[in-house]
Amino acid sequence: MNNPSRPPGARLLSVARDRLDLATSLRCGQVFHWESHGEGWIGALGDDPVYLEQVDDALWIAGAPDERVERYLALDHPLEEIVASFPQDDAMRGAAQFSRGMRIFRQPEWECLASFITSAMKQVAHITQMSLALRRSFGQPLVLGGRTLHAYPTPAAMAAASEAQLRACGLGFRAANLLRTARMIDSGEVSLEAVAAMGDDEAREELCRLPGVGVKVANCALLFGFGRLAAFPIDVWIERILRTLYFKGKRRVTPRRLREFAATYFGAYGGYAQQYLFHHARQTWGRGERGKKG
């Protein structure tokens, strides 16, 4: 199918739709800078601009090298095995079916961490607006098919900014935390390379040293940036989901109890289970649907 908005030189990669649902994966709340472009999507993988368009069981790619796209999209994750490992309760089965083909991407570690620092008390659309504003203000320009987009600002570029400049990107109180974190990372006080080499618990503890990073943001960074697929971030949505579906009618269920339950019940691919539950609830609960634990 000819698409006039497809950049010149686009090439095909064969990917069955049940192995990757691109639109669902991009819209599920794990990434915050992709924009629709004609029949596809345009964004950046680090400092590579890229265009992605899914047509049936094919993926059109322009810009970034195939191997980088495949790694970013996590096409090597054993999705059938992951879904088969989920608990066999009605809520989880419903979420798995609804979110079929959704993959957890491998985001650049700094970009992922910084994006979730800005996510506090914000919805996905607002986080995306902030991410794009930061890119335009401080990121390296990238050109693809005559369109200019921007890489996410490096820690050094962010560290050189003022809090007022970050606030001008719509960050509000988040600006101070992001600026201090960027400066700690740029100075080497905290090393993301060192975090990547740590075990999950040690890595989480180290990330929590950073301003604006609590357990939830640390787990988001571990899951979406560092590839720790057992990490199970619990935000307001997930807490509501767990209490509604798995602790209905039970009182005095502490946040610690929720964390302990998630770590044992959802297993080695708990991060995938979390994202499937999150996406399903966001898309259906507002329409009156509620899942049930089997």
C-alpha cells in the first residue's frame, strides 16, 4: 500500500501483528514522545530519527537501522512465554486478551528516568507535552523526510539549564527535581551505567537517591529503561486495580502488602502483567467495565 506520508527509503520488516501491536504499545503509557504522522508514527531512538508504520503483518521503517529498531521494540522478548506465565485469573486473562501484541520497549535509560520524574500527578498527554517541549528546547535537532524532530536532552544539556527554563516547558514543581537529578548524573554522583550493573534491589535503592525518584518512579525506570521485567510499578491506577480486583472488600491493605503481593503473584514477568492490567483498565473502566478475579 502506497502512503504519501511515508519517508523516502522506507523498508519493510516482517512482524506478525500478534507479536507486535505497534499502536497499542505506543499508546499504553510507557513512552511519551511519539507523534502520529500520516498512517504511521515518528519519533527518536536516542539520536536516530525514525518512522514506523504497521500494515497487517509488516512494519515499515525509515531512519534508524533495523537492528536498533528491533532492539527498541523488544522483538526478542518471548511474548508467548511471557503471556503464558501470567496468573490464570479472569482479570489477568481479560487484560492479556485486550492488550494482545503489546510489548514493553527498551527505552534509553536517562530518557526513561527523566520522563517518569516529570510524570508526577500528570496524565499521559501532559507528560508527552512536557517531553516534546524539553526536546525542542534542549535536544539535538534530527531530520527525517523533511520533518525536524529532536532527541531527548542529555543530562549535560539539562544540567546547564536553569529551573526557570525547565518550568517554561510546563514542568512546574517537577523542574527542580529534574534539574537536580540531571546535575547529579552529569557530575557522576550517580551513574546510570553502574545502576545497570546492579541487582534489582540495589539498583532501586540507588535510583531512589535521586530527587523526584521514589519507589514507583524507580520501578518505572527499571522496567521501561533498564529491562528489569519483574519490576512492578504501583501508581494510583495500579493500586486501584489491585485493590479492586485482588483485595476487594479487604481493609487495611497497606502499600507494602500490595508490593509484596505483586512481587510474588505476578512472577518474573510482573512488569508485563502490570502494563497489560494498566492499559486494559485505562481503556475500559471509564466505560463501566470491571474485571473480576477468578
